[in-house]
Amino acid sequence: MNRSTNVWTAAMVLIGAVTIASLGQQVTAADAEKYLQGNYAVTAQTDMKISFGIGSLQLSHHDGDEVLVEIKATASDRSFWLSEGDLSKVELQAKQTGNWLELEVPEQENIQFEWQVKLPRVSSLALELGIGEIKGKIASTDLDIEVGIGDIQLTLMGDIKSINMDVGIGETKITGVGNSSSERAFVTSSSSAQGNGQARINIDVGVGESHLIIER
């Protein structure tokens, strides 16, 4: 089973989960919230990964030597459909060894996350999100993104070597690169591009839209 098939299968499972969650949220009381933050030293040789279940990720660039992370975690109260999310177990965990940095929040059941991440130039960035959106503006780098259901709108500052984007149900779009192409087959969409830079971009979305802007 290839990677696109894996994303597509995950998306179909998540669609059912979203439907049930939506029904439950209509009868919940006020949500509870918890805030997390962390700073992590990185260099231009750092390979980085961020993964979480449901929510949003806002990326921005800065010229420091640290990754700055702020997270708002929101848990729905107990309802007919959903058990209550346990914010007491929600913690930001970092695995950092040499040039590797991985950030995640393991406890995710019935909890939604809003990530704000400021980062300097790194060697590579991998992002995994079940349901939600990824947006923002960062320096061009090797980028690998997997989203089950949701939207991506990212601006990369600097030229790229290659872009490959696939969406199972939805749209793909690349702006700012002359040598690009797009294909549609029924409800699927794929876009690709070539440039003179070093960054390699791979994006897979099960259901949603993906728009990548290259800003030289």
C-alpha cells in the first residue's frame, strides 16, 4: 500500500469521526482550555517533525536560533456522543538528539490544538495532522506534509528543487513557479513543479485543499 493510499484510508476513517464529533459539540457546555509552550535550540542542519491529531498549525519565520512554540489545547465537556477530554494529561513532549527535533502532544482524545510555531531556517520539516489546517510563511526547506482532512496554505521564501502535491478529494495549486503542472482525475488533484533551488516538497492530503506559494 503506497503513501497516498494510506492518507486516503485515514481520511475516510476521520470523516466518520468528524461527523460524530460535530453532533456531540452541538450539545456541549463551555470548553476547557490549557496553554503549553516551549523553546528549542536548532541550527540550519536540524531535521524537525511536528505531529498532532486535530486542530491548526500556524507557522512563521524568525531569524533567531530557537524554535518558539505556543499551543492552546481545548477539550470538550462530556456529552451524549463524546467522553470528556482530559487536559490534565496534555503535555508538550520534545525528543531532541543531535540534529533531530520531534514535537508532539501524545494525549489527544477529544482535544483540539492550536499551534503557533516560529522557526528559523532548518534542514527539513515534517508535519503530520489528522484533521485541521496548516498555514503560514517560512524559509524554503525540505518539506514533507501529511493531512487526513483539511487545508494547507503555505508560503515558502526561496527557490525550490521540486514540488509534488496530491489530494484525494479536493484541489491543489502552486503559485510562483514557472515550470509547474496540474492534473485532475474525477475528484483527485495533483500538482508538481521544478525549480533551481535545493528544497524538495512533498504534500499528501486525503480530503481538502493544498495551495503552495513560492516567494523568491
